[in-house]
Amino acid sequence: MSEADLDRARAEAAAARERLLNSAQALQSRLKPSVLASDAWEKTRDAGETAATNAVRAVGKRPVAASAAAIGLAALVARKPIARLIARLRGKDQ
């Protein structure tokens, strides 16, 4: 191997080392907790905005179906209080 080949190999190794260090530094900055939290917040916010937009469009296209679904969900969530109310009303009627 000639001296020129060794110099070229050393230069390539130095360039590869520099690229590796730059990549490691970039990765280190991307893995900071504050950066990760910020990225997660942005993605969550974007997903929420998309979901809200889609929901508004769906309600606008089918308001009756959306209202029925909302009433059904509310009845499901409040089923125990509704059952107690019905039981009390039946007890007063008898």
C-alpha cells in the first residue's frame, strides 16, 4: 500500500468519524425529554384537531344520526341514575 493510499484511507476514516459524531449529536438533541414531549404534544394536538374536524363534518352531514348516537351514549353513561329514577317512579305508581 502506498503512502497516498494510506493518506486517502485516513481521510476517509476521519470523514466517517465526523459523520458518525454529527449523527450522534443530532440523535442526542432529538432524544432530549423536552423535545420528545414537545413532539408528542404536537402529534396529539394534530390528531385531536383532525378528529374534531371529522366529527363536525360527520354531524353536519347526518345531524339526526349524530343526535341519536349522542343520546344513546348519554343513556349508556347515565344508565344507573336512569334505572333508579324509573324504579322510584314505578314505586310511586303502585
